[in-house]
Amino acid sequence: MTRGTRTLTAALLTQALTCLLLVATASPTTAEEGASTSTVQAPHLPGGGRTVFGKKRFLTAFYGTAGTSSLGVLGETDPDRAFARIKRAGKPYLLRGETLMPVYELIVTVADPSDNPSAAGDHSHDILHSHVESYIEAAHRNGALLLLDLQPGRTDFLETAKRWQWALEDPWVGLALDPEWRVGPTETPGQTIGSVSAKEINRTAGWLSRLTTSNGLPEKLFVIHQFQDGMVPDLGKVRARDGLAMVQHVDGFGSPADKLATYAAVARPRKFTMGFKVFYDEDLPRMRPRDVRRLKGVRFVSYQ
């Protein structure tokens, strides 16, 4: 063997040994990581699936804000005790084959009758992020949805919703708009019943739809509260959006006759999945679950 041949052979051997060393020291799970990446599943909703009303779900919520009962039943107790109460309240509504999905409806932006000096004159304030985080944790601990309710005062719904993007990026967190508390630049919450245009709703829903689809999130609950036609005067122009379960939620308290009249006046079950609110104190007498289920399209009931 010539010197040149020996040199070439040595070089080839060195190259081969180098390749073997690189393979040995490389990440040992490269192939496994590729397989793992291909089998990673997109996030699902509590109980499985990616659509809110799939799997014959019926939704029941407690409404209110953290740490106080003054705005609704949710704040009467801690999230875990509230979860147990929501389940008890929801079971009588279930029809054969249906499953119950408990919901925390948490007011995260609260309308203020008097102006909050730190809020630039918008007559609303946000609750502490730590309170919202505790409900997100409780939702995942218990297998529930969290619905962020906005009472924005004089501020646009979209501008308000964007402040809660960090929470809405969670796959189990949805959004509710409360037009009663969306007032004009010279109006005050609590002194007038607010309203919102379909244009503003569509902008907000469009933003949330893009957030949902771009992040690969399951369908989000998107709720519009209403008890008078004037609260959303052009409701027919509200658009369905990809990734959102659009719900028109009929509020209003009073006798069963009063509530049925309100529902008949404002409900649009051909356009939306329907929601209905029951008031523990103001509804005299309270409607029975079987009577609520007779209302066309109702698949979501909340208690206040």
C-alpha cells in the first residue's frame, strides 16, 4: 500500500469515526421527537371534543364577580364550592343523553356608577388579575369553562376585551358582552340602559375568532346578553364567526309571565344558540327547569 493510499484510508477512517461520534452524541430521541410531534393533539374542552355544545352538552353557570355577592351568586363562595353548587343547579335541566358543562361567568370588567379616577373617565374597572387566575385554575381543576363578562362603561368592547387577551388564550376561557353596561360618552352606567351596535360586536367577535383559530384553540363560548331590543338594535347584522359558539343570552327578571314575554320579544333562536338567566332573589316565583327547557333553543342557563 502506498503512502498516499494509506493517507486516504486514514482520512476516510477518521471521517467515519467522526460521523459515528456525532450520531452518538446527538439528541438520542430525534426520531422519537419527530414521532411525538406528529402525535401531539390540539387542546380539547373539558370532557373532550372541541365544540362547546358538542357531546350533547347543556351549560349551567353562576354569574357574579370575585369576592362579593353584591353582583351575583358566583361571589358568594370560593370557586370550588361554587362548582359543586353549579352542578346541583344544572342537573334538573338535563334531558336524556345530555351531559352537564358547568361554567363560571366571572365579571372581570365592572361598570361603575361613579367614575373611577384611574380609569380615564370610562366608568368601569378591571378586577385583579390574581382573581381571574384563581378561576382559571379552578376551571382546569374541576373541568369547567370560564366565561369573562365585560361591563365596559364608556369603553369599546373590543378595547376592553384586548386587556384580557392573556386569559382568553387559555383554551377553556370564553367571552361575554353585557350591553346593558355599555354606555355613550355622556351617559352613566346604572342611570341608563346601555346598548351596542352589531358593528362593535362583529369587531370584537372577529378579533376573538382570529385569536382562537391562530392559536389552534377549541371553540370558545361567545355570549351576548340582552333583555330589550334596543340593547342591540341591529342584532340581525351580527355575524357568525369561526371558532366561536355564538349565544344570545336572554336576561331580565320578574314573574314567569314577565320572563316568557321578554324571551318572546327578543330571542332569535334561528340565528343563535339560546341562553336564559334565572334570578335567585328577583324572580318571584322562579321558573322551573322543565319550563325553561320548553323555550326554543335554550342550551345554556345562568343563575344570578
